[in-house]
Amino acid sequence: MSLGPVMLDIEGTQPSAAERELLCRPEVGGVILFSRNYTSPAQLHALIDELHGLRDPRLLIAVDQEGGRVQRFRDGFTRLPPVAELGRVYDEERNRALALAETTGWLMASELRAMGVDLSFAPVLDIDRRRSSVIGDRAFHRRPEAVAELAHAYQKGMQSAGMAAVGKHYPGHGGVEADSHLALPVDERELADLELEDLLPFERLIHQGLAGIMVAHVLYPRIDADLAGFSAFWLQDYLRRQLRFEGVIFSDDLSMAAAERAGDPVARAQSALNAGCDMILVCNRPQEARAVVEALEGYENPASQARLIRLHGRQAVTPEQLRQSPRWREAVAAVQGYDSEPLLDMDLE
């Protein structure tokens, strides 16, 4: 059995019988976990072992563990500051900030790999243009060059921990006010403007080995009539051919409000895959997720399957081994040292 193109979620701290049945369908290739799926490191480890044991090759297990407002697993994990804190350090001491970014990427990925998690959807490559509240301090910096440098260092840390990096939200979510979870963001800029700013970090990291990209549910009407995640221009003409990206293209969650522009759930899924996505996310709506999986019966894309299999995590140690290592203790101290002001937990879905 190969990895299918759909990534789903589950309701609780272990899969139900119906969820296990769905996850064994060949159209499914991964599971994304949320805070509701987590109670303790021991519970998480057992859950992931169960999920990995359902299939061969095993399902990809993913999470959003960026830090700050978006950190799904908290108790038993190191608190990660928002990456904008690294941008603050960068303005004062560039080299120190780059070293801290690499350390933070390694720490985040190492703690997840010790649990068996394959992917965190990170780093965020959006520019903090002081417009998007849903991005805000999730962005490293307001300057594209700084974002590219910090994100590259963060990526190197992730890779050294055995985790592939997935940059988001291509081609840039920082230039719009609307939150795509709740509304349709429209960016009126021309392609040349995006190339000078928002696209620069994506281009740089692609040339530096970025393994995956998640696409924004944003409309750029002066460039293409379709939302980026459903656009053959953005995914095939520009990302694959112009930027020569050879990694995995993930949709953002097709249950988000902005994605409704592309039709009903099944139409969204088919449009995203036809446009060039390798894997689509369908979260928080189990009936829609089942409908999508059933509609994609018999779907095959050998190129996508080959890309997806390369995203499995590598070189995991046990949680005990990790916490006994000097590198982990030093990394925790370093990360705590630049966390200037702990934020209220918002845990954005």
C-alpha cells in the first residue's frame, strides 16, 4: 500500500474504530494532530505508535508546533517562543539570532521526533507586513532577507534532528488582513511586487533544500483567477517550473472558510489535486473528510507518492535519551533565554 493524497485528523486521544477503518484506506496518507489529541507525552507516544502501526508504509504524522500561539503540545514539551522573538534578536545580534534559530528548530523537531511525529508544518515564511493578525508574531521578521536567513537556520536545525521542513504559506499570507480560517483574503498586488518581497524566502529555501511547502488560501486576482492552492499557475507554472521546487506541495486545510470559494468539499479536493497539490488536508469535519476519501477511490499519482515517502522522520531517540543529552539541556536554556515575554496561549486551530 502506498501513501494516499489525503491527510485527516481524529477526534480524541485515540482513534475510534471508524477512524481506524478510514485511516487504512489507500486514499489516506497522513494524520494531523491537534491539542485535543494530547494529554501527556506517554499518551502521545502510544497514540503515534498505534497510528504508525496501522499501515505499511506508515502514515505521516504531522502537527503545527511553531511556538507562541501555535504550539499544540505544551505540557511535557519545552515552551517555544513565537519566532518573531528571533527577529527581535536578529536586529540586535544577527549571528546570535541565526544560532538561536538553528537551536530552536533542532529542539522543536527533536522533541517531536522522540515521540514519533514525522512533521511539524514549519517554518513560517510569511513576511510580517503589520497587516495580518493571523500571521503577526508567527513571522520571523518584516524584512524578506531576514526571514530567509532565520528560516534557513531554523530549517538546518530541523534537518539535523531528522525532520523535513515544510515552509508556509506560499506565496505569502502576510500582505492581507483577512484570516483565511474565517474569510477570503484578497491580495491586490502584482507578481513583480510579490517577487521582490513575499516570494523571496520561498525561493531561497527551495534552493537550500526545502522538502515541503504549504499553500495559502489567498486570492491574488491581478495574477490568477483561482486561489493559490487551487491554481495551476501558482503550483505548476511558478512553483514547479519557475522556482524548480521538487518537494511535496500541501494544501492548507480545505475546511477553512476561504477554501469554500473552490466549491463543495469533494470539488475542493479534486481541484487542489488537479492544480498540483501532492497532499490535501481535511480537518475538523469528519463527514466531509469521509466524503473526500470515498470520492478519491482509485486515485493514484506515483510522483506524489514518491515525494511523500521521503518525508518520514529519521534518527529518533527515546524521550529519556533526549532529555539526558547535554545538547537538549543547552538548547532548552538557550530558548528560554530569548523568550522575553511569555504569551497567553491561544492555540490557533
